[in-house]
Amino acid sequence: MMASDSPLEIGSAFPRQDAVAKVLGREKFAADYYDQNPLWAGVKRAGIPHGRLKAIHTEAALTVPGVVCVLTHRDIRGSNRQGVVRKDQPVLVDSKVRHCGDPVALVVAETKEALERALRRIALDIKVLPAVSDILEALDAKSPRIHEDHENGNLLLHGTLEKGRVEQAFQECAHRVEAWFHLPWQEHAYLETEAGWAVLQKDGEVTLVASTQTPFRDRAEVADALGLDLHKVRIVAPFCGGAFGGKDGITVQSLLALAAIHCPGRAVKMWWDREESFIAGAKRHRAMIYYRAGATASGVLHALEAKLYYDTGAYDHLGGVVMALGLEHAGGPYRIPHSRIQAFSVYTNNPVSGAFRGFGVPQVNGALEQIMDMLAEAAGQAPVAFRRRHAVRRGDINAIGVTVQGSTGIQACLDTLVESASWKAMKAFKAREIPFKRRGVGIACVMHGMGYGPVVPDVAHAKIELQTSGQFCVFCGVVDMGQGNAATCLQIAGHILNQDMPRMALVLPDTQKTLPCGSSSASRTTYTYGNALIAAACALKKRILQYAGELWMVPDEKEVLLVPGAVRHLPSGREMALADLAKGLNPSERVATARFRAPVSREMPVKDPALRLHGIPHVIFSYGVHAAGVEVDTLTGQVQVKKYMAVSDCGRILNPQLIRQQIEGAIAQGIGYALQEAVIVERGVMKTKDFSTYILPCALDVPEMETAYVELEEDSGPFGMKGAGEVGMDGPLPAIGNAVADAIGARIFHYPLTPERVLAAMDPNEKTGQKG
Amino acid sequence: MNISFHLNGRPVTVRVPSGKRVVDVLRQDLNLTGTKEACGSGECGACTILVEGRARLSCLMLAVQLKERHVVTIEGLASGGLLHPVQEAFVEYGAVQCGFCTPGMILAAVDLLKRNPLPSGEEIREAVSGNLCRCTGYARIVDAILAASRRMARGKKR
Ligand code: FES
Ligand code: FES
């Protein structure tokens, strides 16, 4: 590890610069704002899954001492609609209730206690409509419509990707397998629940501090929904206490801004408790997935068919885009000549689903990688050998008909896995017999596309300033939700400018101070902003060197070098402190900005403009292979992950410590997804409300993890890197599923693999069922 | 009601309802927001503080229970401008991501090391099993606590 005063260099394991304030308890998260003795805001939620709003009785609430105001849709001057693609979600319900968590009335009070009392006294008069909670039922033409204005009924979006002649290809197959998989909702369960703080300033600007991944998009959404001037809304985005996609999209923002504009001169705070976060926060989509795959007599993967059904809940949120990414990834990193993949994103009266690390891919990959094992077994091949035989290489046409471009390390990942000591250890682990335990090993390949796809501009603007103190300040407009991209920005700029950490400063996203950068999501955060920052830092460096060269009247700036805190004239050894140099520049000379737009695919595997808008196809992918060794207790059905290895191709590594954090953290979330996390919703009503019923992996549930990397250079990436935030999430569920199947000799198609399901699968008298 | 106790080495008196939760007293009345709240029901450990040196969940304690006690929050752990060895190890070993579980996790570790100065990895996992972290997967946290324990043991010998 490097000391904090050595110059920042790409590739070194620098401790994150934000860690110090965090271990001291000094980092101020959105939830930590109590500035100006704020009022408390909270919402009354519908509590029923489907209905028509008749009346809101607020009188009793208004009599509670300490209540400042009670607001409803009538107090909203703007569109009262928010959403990323389809603006279908009201800030406060004005006509229809579409899920239990729909906010109907907003209360602002002097204290939390008064707020709670007042919320209990609001009575809602809602005409109950039949709730639609089953995915297939929702698609039935006779089902009640959730959005009457949506032309396709309850079908939010669908898409088909087709290549070759699937039906005929299946005829040609000697080996065929098929199955339905059921993947559950997953709760983000970030430790910092949705939180924010807002105030209406004297000049009419609403300043909003929020735990968000998307400050710039929030600003536009809030302004539109509430009828405010865009430039009268300022969003400040501190470090998030976790987000994972759940803060990609509005949570508290519009409600807080609405409260603030009705309470001039007072700050307002909103902080959902855990139960509210379960009820109203977005989830990973529940999914039903059908796969059929076939191989020829010689064991060549020949045909694939898939049908993907995603339950997006009451609103689009990002449900269409999530579905499209799943659709695009449904063929995995394999050469498959014939494929047909259909995907459906379906409105229901269930809780809203949206972005969650992996973004639709953990579901499809969870199913696909198990189908690959099933097919390999049917064709008499080992899981690794079967994958090595079919894994894509650069220049191949992938399963959905798109040319594989950019660095492509899936083969190298597989090679690294089988040559590793961990893989041998895993086989030895399996070979050891223990009474009342069964052991198994499973693998899964992963791939994950980066960025927004071909249509939505994937753009970031970087800004860097040489301050008169001699420090370089990076204005980072893309949120750090915990992944450490802010620290990586400093490392990138420090590397270019040859500075150490104490000589770097950081401004976190703030729509007033930083430039628009898009979201912290889609594995694009460091890639897109990093590329912009490289250009900005290089421009500033050049300007500084030129200026120093001219000042010293040397023939050209190549004689001048930036060193920590100074510039040095190499032939003479003469130096000037950066603080002094900075004073000679005027303010605009000390600043450099740059813009970067991520490259897009020029191929058209699909003509459907809706699918292109929703992101198909991507052009840069990260890859990996995961291997899990599990132990199943034959008496209790408990599954323990004992061994884990992930080999990842995320391009070149800028900071080994940070990528390890990303991969390990994703594995832990994936272990929870595979084995223990289950959001229970009954006819649209959330039954899971706390961490005693939603069991997150604790330190005893996650094993030591081995991580290895295939550091191929991605030409388009900043210093050769590719996104690492999501790819690790796509592997654990199928690797563990395959390992459990290997251990008990039966496959389970409903997740998570709870002890009851495992016991039932082991019992020869009980059927696990192939169909849902 | 007036409640007097020792907070991070200094006597303090707060005027709060006796039934107010300690986590709220710390965060709202004393502006010590390093103590986090992530569940409010004793299930996550984010609100951990040290009371008489032992890790306690401040979301389950009432203000009146602080009376005459010695309390340490994350803000009071570093001394003389130096990080506590557990804090230092958390930074160095990459045990911090979003950082929202970090204060509670560190204080749980400090409590453990006081009772068991050289714990095994398994003992560490057991001891922090009530502290949830959604970001790290725990491996770096366990490593950091192990490293801190060794460093502290060496420091004592000297
Ligand atoms: S907030 Fe106290 S245990 Fe979770
Ligand atoms: S670092 Fe985010 S919850 Fe632990």
C-alpha cells in the first residue's frame, strides 16, 4: 500500500481518500443534515394496492399541535409526474392509487413526533379496485388496467431479438433442455435509507440535499413535476450511504422540494424509516424466466430460446430499460447461431421495481448459466469445458447478432480459473466427505454491458481547477454512492498532474458547482467521467507548463515538469510553487473543462426504435467467471457458501483495493440473492418490513473470497479500464445454484434457495417442479 | 429532564424528554451524526456506541439510561489527532465503502478487542455478526480488525 504523501499513480492500491472522514464519523451524508433546526416532512401512503382516490381528509391532522401544513396534489403547480422514461408516477396521488406505497398527502411538522401523530390522523377515502399482482394475469386482456392511458394495457414494454432459424435449429439438436426459473424481488437494503433536506432560499431557489445517484436528472424532474424554473432548483449530492441503483430515480426529492416551497424560511428534513424504505423504495425486479437450449450431437451449442417476464410494479421507473438490458444479455457471452429471445416488462399493483446493481442481468444470467450446466450435462460435457468451447472472442458475432468489440476476456477468465490454486482447492473441497453434509462446486460466466446504449447520450463533463492554495480541485459531477469513484477521480487527476493526495481537493456533485455528468450507474461512472477528467487534467497541465515555460523564457514547455506542489525547470533545477504560479493566472485560466461521450455501437441488431432508446445494443462489456463451493446440511437444508472465486475482466485496474471492494461486495449481495433474501408481497401488500424478516448476509454468511483479474486493455477506457460495479452481481446466483445442484443431485428453480426448498428438493418424494 | 453523563471524555448535560432515544439525543441534540441509524429496531448495529466500554445499540436506549454513564461515540475514538488503530486499519485495509456501517462496525470491533485482544477470524465474524454491511462482503473488515488487533498487541508489549 502507498503512503498518503506519495504521488498518486494509476495502478497503486491507494487507500480511499474518503475513508478517513468516514472512520472518524465526520462525513456528512444526506441523512445527517439537521441544519437550521429543520421541520420534519413525511407522507401518508395509500396502504392499498389499487384504487381510485375519492377524498383526503386532512382536518384532524391539521389540529395536531406542531403541524405546519398538510399538502396534497392540489398544492402542486407542475405536471405532478415523475419518471425517467415514461413519466407515469405522481408526486402525490391525484386520481389513481397503483400500489400500497403511493404517497397521497404530505405533512410538515415541527417534530418527528408531531409528524407521526398527524400522519395517523389523515383519513383516505379510496374506492378499492381489484389488484393485479401476478405477472401473467396482468397480461390477460381482461385484467384491470393499471395505467388507463397506456396503449399496451399492462404491458409496459416488450421486445424480441431473433437470429437464425430457431425452430428448425432445435430440430437439428440432439440434446435439448428447458426450464422455468423464478427469481425473487431483492431489496437494496442500503444502510442509509432514503433521506434529504431542503430549504427555500430568499432568492427563490430551492436547495435540496439528497441521497441520490442522479442529481442533474433529479433537478429536471423536480422542476417539471412541481412547475419550478430549472435554475431555481439546486441539488447537492453528498456521498450516499449505499445506493446500488435504488437511488437512481426520485425518492424524497420532489416531496421535499414541495414541502420547502410551502414553508418559506424553514429547512425541511425527510428520512424514511426502514419499513417505509421496504414499502416505497424500488426493488430488483421479480422475474419469471423460461429457457430452452439445444446442442448438436457433437455437443455444439446450437439454439437458444428465452422468454423473460419482469414485474415492474406500479410504475415504469426504469423497468423498460432494465428489461432491455436483460434481453440483450440473455444469450450470455456465447456463440449461438440460432436464438430467439422475448422479454416483457409488466405493470402490476406490486411495489415498484427499478434499477439494482446488475439491472435485469442477474435474473437472466441466473437462469442462463444454469441452463448451460443442464445442457452441458445432457451433452456429456463438463461445465468449464462446455463454456470454453463456446465463449466469445473479439470479432465473433454474439448470441443476439452483435459483433463482439472491445477487450473480451471471457476465455482468459476461464483459463485463469482452471489454472488457479483456488480451483484445485475447490475440487479437493468437494471430494472430502463429511457426515450429514453434501458438497458441490458450480461455476457461472458473466458479462455486463456498460453505459446507456446507442441513443441516450452517455456524456460527462469534467472540471478541474488549480486553486490559489496550489491544490488541484476536481469538480466531480457524478455521485459516489460508496463505490469509491471520487477517490479514483483524484487518483486519475493526481497521476496526470503528478500530485499526492494532500494536494488534491474534491467537490462532490452539486448542480450549481459541478458540470452535468449523468448518473452514477450502468457501470459507466468512472469510465465516462474518468475519460472527461483525463482530457481536462491534460489541458490544465499543458496550460501550467506553458505558462511556467513562458515565465522562465525557456524554449519550450517540455523542459518543465510538474512535481508535487511545484513546477520544475529540468535543465536548471529551478522550481516555483504551484501556489505562486496560480496567483499569476487569472481565474478562468486556472480552470479546465472537458466533455466525453461514450462510444456507441453502429450495428442495428434490432430495428425497433423503442429497444434502441432503451439501450440495445451496448458496445463495451466486462466479463468474468465465478466459482462457488457450497456445503448443504442434509438435516436442515441449510446451504453455506464455503469457497468462492471470481475472475474478472474489467480492463486495466486503476486501484486494486477499489476493484476488490466492488467484486467482493457484489458477491455478498449475490449470496444474499441466491440463498436468503426474499421480499414477501401478498396481493400487492408488502409483508417484509424489517431486517428480522429480510435476512441480509452477515459476516458469518459470506466466506473468504478469492478475486483475480484478467487485465486486458480496453482501448476506449480511461487508462484501459472498464466498468466493475455490476459485473460481479451477475455471477453468484447461478454459480451457487449450479453448486447446490452438484451437491444434492437436483436442481431448484425457485429462488432464494431456502432450507425448506432445499430439503424438499432432496426428498425424492417431493417434486421441485419445472413449471411455475 | 436534565441528564448528565460523560461523552467522549467530557461531562455533558442535555435537556431532553427522558424517553427520547439515545440515537436521537446524539444526532439531533448534540449534533454527533457519526452515530448512524439504519433500522431503528436493534437489527443492524449502525447505531452502536460504547457505554462503559461495551458496545450498545443507541436506537434501543433511552436518554435516561445515559445518566452518569461514560459514553464514547465514533467522534470520540481518535485521540490527540491520531486515529485509533481500528480506524487506521479500516482505512488501510479497504474496509470502508459507503461508510454508513463503519462507525458502528468500528465500535463493535473496539469492544471485541478489549475483551479478546487477539481474536481469530471466526471470532471476529461472530462478534460483528450483528453489524450489517451492505457494501463490503465483510472480508476487508475482518482483515482490518485482525490487523488492528496485532498492531495493538504489539503496541502493548512495547
Ligand atoms: S439502528 Fe440501531 S440497530 Fe439498527
Ligand atoms: S460500507 Fe456501506 S454498509 Fe458497510
